[in-house]
Amino acid sequence: MGSSANEPSQEELDVESNPPTSTAGWVLNSPKPPSLWQELMDSVRETFLAPRNKYSVAKKQPTSKRALLFLRGLFPILGWGCQYDRGKFRSDLMAGLTLASLSIPQSIGYANLARLDPQFGLYTSIVPPLIYAVMGSSRELAIGPVAVVSLLLSSMIQKLVDPSVDPGAYRQIVFTVTFFAGVFQTTFGLFRLGFLVDFLSHAAIVGFMGGAAIVIGLQQLKGLFGITHFTNKTDVVSVSKSVFNSFHLPWNPNNFLIGCSFLILILAARFLGRRKKKLFWISAIAPLLSVILSTTIVASTRADKHGVNTVKHVKGGIMPSSVHELQFTGPYIREVVKIGLVSGAIALTEAIAVGQSFASIKGYQMDGSKELVAMGCMNLVGSLSSCYVATGSFSRTAVNFSAGCQTTVSNIVMAITVFVSLELLTKLLYYTPTAILASIILSSLPGLIDIKEAYTIWKVDKLDFLTCMGAFIGVLFGSVEIGLLVAITISFAKIFLNSIWPGIEMLGRIPGTEIFCSIKQYPMVTEIEGLLMIRIDSALLCFINANFIRERITRCLSEGEDKSKENAEQKICAVVIDLSNVMNIDTSGIQALEELHKKLVSHGVELAMANPRWQVIHKLKLANFVEKISSEWIFLTVEEAVNACLGSNKAELKF
């Protein structure tokens, strides 16, 4: 029978039974690094189980125990549910009910923003929260539709299908996009690829959110003024023109009067809730209270007969299955996959940022990979039950936190409450004015525009601020996808610049220690005559920067030789390269090192390498580079390399 992938290899056993005589031997005799396939499988395993190695106790546990650990990893509720008590349920019950009072009107408004019927927003506040409650690791995160994702879907999908012309085809694409968003999110979590989402940097998200908030606000003027003919474009110029042109047409001031009145009411309630924390519930119930009051006023006065636009029919009942509506073929499949990737990434970024913020306040750590899997599963299931892309909402999470939630049971309470309302109260929504939905969305937008954070980004990092403004201007004057593309392009350009021009630092010893640091950062360090010590500050030594690094090291050597021309005894005899920051190397990097070694040898200078990382030393051995420079010049630390050079009488300390 073959040995297990987790059992130590014969090479590891040989190293354990015959340890090297020096620390440099440990570098040269390190075991073979895991293959790409092993790393992927380990990533999947570590998402749900503790990491397994040759010292892991989990290996010795029975299959039933490992199965239980897997289930607890997949469903965190099985872990904390054993300690759940009546006191926590009481807190979660009140938080869930408070959360539902905010979620119902917001869900209807966001569905309208996504160009869907109101019931689909309510569906999205039922199914995804239930899935997340049993799979998520955040206790406070409130799940449901959000403004930015709703705008993203409507702006990108209506370029494929006009929802006013063919609402059925538009709805099918929305569900299919949600399915692919769930697939990508789950894949990111299983294989620990969350770093892909990080390409949407913090600065990019700040700019994107600010631009999206302004566009969303302008689009809500349609409902606030009761405008019937409105542009489908999302850039600020087109939306502003549409609003301006509408003033030349007859319009009913009653829509504006209702919307502005309740917008002032909601904002006043929010201001009161922020000033006095104990009255947070007033701001939480203000949107629902506004819906009830405005609906009552319109129904009693029959204002819908006098030009007030209303929601009209909202389909109630159990969420219908949407399995048959998923479309995996057709002319738009490539665009649908792209929209699924973009919307899934945006949803993940917002949810992780919100969840981590409140987790840090409560003093616990979220599991990023499990969060990605939970988000993916809830959107996968949601796509099969008439829901569109859901994520964590900042405003609802803040309400959930302020209401004293203890666990994700508050999401379950909220979902059940929304479901009951969908069953019993949908007929009452017939007279709900669309202006009130616009005012609810408008009231939630100020929190998306973070001028203070943008100023902080400007002070800290000008390139980050450029990313922020690129996303902001791209969304505002182009479209949502243009804003994202500009932000990601600038972020990649920043990474590219740092990669092709990595830092090459000359090192010196801190007096009285064995620590070697940058001469530029620490001018008090002691240089060592006859030695040139260099650290490569780059995670990769590859084709993109190999020649630059080789030329910089050669230049440092030339500058060092110029300084030592006056004293022949101070001639540089060895170059020590600290590779501790270099995580990997490719054939171009190896070739650059070979060329550098040849040049040094031709000048009578030795090349020593300190602390090459696992992948680096493995590839250097495969390329026979270690044989070319001799294993005697491979060291575990810079200190050992320096001592070896000093011991060979080729250098002296400068006192």
C-alpha cells in the first residue's frame, strides 16, 4: 500500500536520523517542498479542519471524530450551539425583530434599485440569512440585499437585457449571475483564494462606495419626483440630464412632498439614535414606521388616484424555485460569468470589511476562508430560490450590534419575521408610495461617503489616494464597471512598480548585537570592511525584476570598490546576499544569480547566500547553482555568512 500524503518521507526520516553538523546543512538538506496539488488539498482541508502535519494529534483521531470536526468546521453553529441559553435567545430575539423592521423596507427599496419586483428583495432577506446563520462565523453580520450590489447588477445586466422590455429574461440573468457569484465565492473559500478579492484594495472600495452612493442618490430622484421617463445609464452626466429634462414635463409635487417629509423624519430619528445610544431603536424602526404611515396616508386619501406613484402588487407566499430559470447557455453566458465574478467580489469585500470591523469590537477573530464559503453557499442556494446576490449590510449590521445580538440567531429571527410579513402583509403594500422607498435608500447613503477616510488615505499614501479617486471618478462619470476597472488597473500598476523596482538594501551590524539592518534606515550600524552585505526586499526574484536586481547589486559592488581604491586592504572580497524576504524564484532569477556569480568570480569576489527560503533553495539545487558556488557559501543567517567570511581572512571588521 502507498504511504499517506501526510506521512514523513524517507528524505525527512534521513534528515531526522542523521542531522547535519551545521545550521547551513539544514538549509541544504531541507525536505522537498509540497507540490501545487498538495498545497491546494491542504488549503481545502485547513478550511474546515485544523492543519495536519507529522506532529498533529488530529491524525490519530478516529474517523467519526474527524467527521465531527469537519461538520463543526462547515457549520459553526454546531460548536457554539451547545452553549446557547435562554438569555442569549432573548437578546437575539429582540435584535432580530429590530433588524426585520429595517430590513423589510430596505429590501423592497433595493429590489427596486436592482430593477426587480419588490418580493425578490424580501426573498433575499429570508433564504441567504438562514444559510449564513448556520455557516457564518460573524455574530453580528446582518445578511440581505445592499445598495451597491443592487446598483451593480442593474447597471451591468440591463446592458444585456432591458428589464422594462423583457422582465422575464432579465430575471433569469439575475439568478444566473447570483449562481456564478456563489460559485466563485465558494471556490475562493475552499482554496483560500481570498487574496484575489484584496485586489479591490481599501482605497478602491472607499472611492467606489463614494461614487456609487452619489449615483444611487441621483437615481432615487426618479422615485422622489415621480419621474416616469428616466435613463438606464448610471453615470452622473446622463442621470443629471434625465432629471433636468424631467422638469420640463408635468410632474406631481405630492410625490416630492411625501418623500422629503419622511426623509427628514428618518434622518432626524437617525441623528437622535446616534446622540443617545439607548434610543438606537428609534432610528431602526423609523424606515418601517415611515412605510406604515405613508401607506396609511395614501390609502386613506386615495392619493394614488391623484398622481402619487405606488408599489402596487407585491406577490406574497413561499419563495418559488428558480432552478428552471438558470441559463447556462446562450449569447450572454460570458458576460453573465463576468458579472457574477465582479458582483461576488464586491459582495465579499463589503461583507468581510463589515464583519471584521464589528468582530474587532467584540474581541474575536473571524475565519476569512469559512466566511467566503458561507457567503458562496448562501448565494448558491439563494439563486435556486428566487434570490439575488446577498451580502453583509453595514447599516443593518450596526443596528443588529446596537440591539445587543449575541449570535447569528438574530438573522434567523429576522428571516422568519420577513417571511411572516411576506405571507400576511403584502396586500397592504399596494398603497406604499415609491417616494418613501427612495427616501429610505437616500437616508442610508451618507454612510457610504467617507470623506474623512479619503483624507487619511491622501495623507498616508498618494498612490492609494490615486486608486481611490480613480474608482470614484470612474463610477461617477463612466459606469460601475469602469470605476472598478480603473481601480484594479491602478492597484496592479502599483504592484507592478513595486515588483520591477524592488528595494536593494545595504546592511550593517548593530553594535553589540548579531542583528544586521539597513544602513539607510539605521545610520548608526557598523559596516564591515571587505564585505558587501545586501538584502533583496522582494517576495519574488523572477523575470520581471531579475535584471534590475543583478544590475543594482553590481552597482553597489562598483560603488564599494570605488571607496576602497585608496586602501588595497579594504578591497571587497565577498558579497553576502540576504534572501530571507525572497519567497520564490524562477529560471530568470536563477540565471541572473549565475551571471552575477560569474562577474564576481572574474573580479576575485566570493558570493555567499544567507537564509534562502524553502522554494528558493529547492530550485537552486535543481538548477545545480548550489554546486557552482559551493555549498560552503550557503548559510542560515547573515551572521554565519559574515563569520565565515571573516574566518577566511578575507575581511576585517571596521572599528
